Amino acid sequence: MFEFIKNKLQQRQLRNLLNKQRDKRIDNWEDIKTIGLIFTVGDAEHWNLLHRFVSAQENRGKEVHLIGFQADNYEINYIFSHTKTVICHEKTDFNRLGLPKEGVIDSFVDKHYDLLIDATSQPDFFGRYVTAMAEANLKVGFQNNSLPDGDNDRLMYDMLIQGDDEMDLRNYIEQIVKYLLMVKK
């Protein structure tokens, strides 16, 4: 019963956030200077893939900020070596409704991004909530076609990369870069 109420309150919170006005713009990949990336804490291989992507973009002059969600029961055996990374711990950084406590995500959402990438596996409230809170010209998300259709995804994201299975992070990021390289101004 509590989970049902929690879910309804979370959905109402997302709807309220989606109602705020914002300017949308799509730029060519080469013109993007600031990137925000939302992820779920995974194994060391997952982090290494993210870190290689971030390092490559920073070497090209882009500024990349990350925010990750670490589940209460998930133990990590590596170090987050990127200085612009915020990790939100389920046990200590969220209230009973699953919303981040005041100030936890502020360092991430207080910035404006040219591109915001939600790399969480959907459906994921944390990824959607941070996406809705953050200011970005273009918000990109992943839609798993094998799951029930999510109408909020079409409202939340300006660009959806679709797949028929769980998101493959490497392929997802490659698709985003590929499509944004095609943008002509």
C-alpha cells in the first residue's frame, strides 16, 4: 500500500516539474560545450566506460558533470575518479517518498547544460526526477520498447533513443553522438 502511494506522489511531482516552461534547442555535437550525465552506479566496467566517455569529451574541450544513484544494497569496489561527480546514496540522501533531500542534487541541477543524458535504466524515478529538475537545451533518454509505453518519456525527453531490450550504455552513447553529429544549422 505504501509503495502505491509513494509511486502516485512521485508521479505527481514529475507532472508538476514537467509543467515548467523551458527553451529547447538542438545543437551539432561539435557545438555542445556542457554535458550533464545521469547514471545508476554499477560495476567497475560500467564506471570505466562512463569515465572513458567523459575523459574523451573533456579532452575535446567539453565540460561534463555526472550524477549517480547508488542503491542501498549495492556495494562498490572502485573509486569515482571524476571530480565533477555527485553520488546520491539511497539510504542517506533520500526521504521516505524517494525524493532527494534538500541540497543533495543542487550542485548538479543548478548548472545549465547544452545536453543532458539520462543513462539510467528505465523506468527509473531518480533519472526522470533529475532530468525534470535540470536545465538543459536538449534532454535525451532511453526507451525500452519491451516495457509498457511511458507517456511521460515523450514529455520529459526531447530525444528518445529506443531499443528492444535493456540499454547497452556504449551503444546508447554512440547513438546519441551519431544523431547529434547529423544536426546541421
